[in-house]
Amino acid sequence: MHSGEADVIWIDDEGHEVEGRCRLARTLHVTPVAGDWVVVKGERVTKVFARRNELRRTQTHGRPAQVLAANIDLVLIVVPLRSELHHRMIEGLTAMARSSGAQPVIVLSKRDEADDEAEVTALQARIHELVGDVDQIVTSAQSGAGVAALRERLGEGVTAVFLGASGAGKTSLLNVLEGHHELTRSLSRTGEGRHATSTRKLYRLSSGGVLLDIPGIRFSRAVVDAGAKQPDFSELETLATECRFANCGHGRDLGCAVVEAVNAGMVSSELVEQWRAYRAVTP
Ligand SMILES: Nc1nc2c(ncn2[C@@H]2O[C@H](COP(=O)(O)OP(=O)(O)OP(=O)(O)O)[C@@H](O)[C@H]2O)c(=O)[nH]1
Ligand SMILES: [Mg+2]
Ligand SMILES: [Zn+2]
């Protein structure tokens, strides 16, 4: 999705599925998001159909919630087996799915990195404590474990979205589901790395479903420590009121007061990262 444009998939007169980028008609009052159904006339998106549901990320300061995706049936929350458990994120993403009316499913990834079945069972029990009765699927993109079970959930007419931290293995799972070769992240020595998936992408799966691959949320350690006290963000929140756009992402947006303050050395970029991570998981 780009500003003023949308990538649209449609069926042409011969019954073939085609994909193209369309400009948005000026008269549109809703900006389409991934998962929207639209009307295209003369290569312009002229209408966005009413949404069955919206996956929303709440923003602070009474700003409108950011709609991540629409018409979602299944929210696949990808949690790698061998990492510290991101409690807040798992709870936050599950709550986000539930409040939209979509069904959350926890997808434990990288099963091959666990020592034994006991480790897997223990993690599943901890997740159950956190979020209660949510289906859990144990998978490995490397060994292919659990991929068939995942595919089964992605049948005809199902629209699903992958959510989870950057590096959790979302794109890798998509690749084994479909035999694609989308770019996956390679870990740097520090384990930090970058987002491999930089934009939301929608894939039509051979199993009949549709899967959205959304880039992961980067989590800094301080944020995810269970019970860690939330840092003081008041200065940032004040700065943010001066950004040119109300829905500023404080990244590459024009006229961003937060980025200006970071560039001027007045605010640490680490604090901004933490703040973003907090906002991303606070439903
Ligand atoms: N051992 C093991 N490594 C995996 C598995 N799946 C993914 N990885 C590795 O984990 C890293 C991150 O995988 P990605 O699929 O790019 O993660 P992502 O969730 O798409 O990350 P973003 O696009 O940044 O949100 C890569 O180095 C993968 O090779 C797995 O099942 N087992
Ligand atoms: Mg990815
Ligand atoms: Zn900003």
C-alpha cells in the first residue's frame, strides 16, 4: 500500500487473476488497507466496501487507531520457541485479534531449535497462562513440522495475517507454505538485524486462503522484560503533538518533530524505539 495508490488483485474477463497498482479516486473517503474489497473503475479505486472487521492498533493521545488490515478471519501470532517470551506482545496481539472479532492462533515457530518435547510443552503451558484458550500450532520452517496443520487453517475463503516480532519467522513460514522465495531476514552477529519484510504483502495461497505478511515489530529488550516499568515517555508525547500529521509514524514522515529532536540530539533514538514498541502492543 502506497499513499494515493493501492495494489489490487482482481479477476479479468478471461477469469485470470491479475494484480496491479491503482490510483485512489479523489472522492474516496476511506483509505484502503490490506484486506479491503474495492471497486476499480478506469484503473482507479472508486469505492471501498464496508469492512467486516478491522484490526486496529490503538494510538495514544486520543488519536485515531491505525487500521492495520481489514476483513481478517485469522490472526496468526508467530512466537519463536527459543527466545525470551514477549509477554506484552503476545497478550497485546491476542487482545487486538479478539477485539476485532478475528480468531487468534499462536504459531510457535522454529520448533527445530527446541531441545525436546518437554521444552515445547512448557512453553505452551506458559502461553496458555498468558492468553487462555487460544489454539497453538507448533511449526518449523526448517523441518516443515506443523506446516500442514497451518495450511489446513488457511483454506478457501480464509483471510489471515501474520503478526509477530521481527525475525520471528513469518516470511520463512510463508515460504514453506507456498514454496516461495521471499526475502527472509538474516541475523547479524548481535542478533539485531533489520526488518526483512518492509511492506505489507498479500498472498493468494494454493490452499485457497489469503495471507498477509506484515513486517514485524522490533522489540528492545527493556520493553519486553516481564513486569518492567514503562519508561517515561511524556517528553516524546509532547513532541509528537507538534508533528505535522496526526497519524505520524515518527519514522520517515514529513515534518516529524520527534525525528527532528532525535537528529538534533535532544532525544535518544533508543527511547523512541521503546516508545514505538509500547504503542505497537497496547491494544
Ligand atoms: N532454525 C530455524 N530458523 C528459522 C526458522 N524460521 C525462520 N528462521 C530464521 O529466522 C530468521 C528470521 O526469519 P524471517 O522469516 O525473515 O522472520 P520475519 O518474521 O519474516 O521477520 P520480519 O520480516 O523482519 O518481520 C531468518 O534468519 C530465518 O532463517 C526455523 O523454523 N528454524
Ligand atoms: Mg518477514
Ligand atoms: Zn512524528
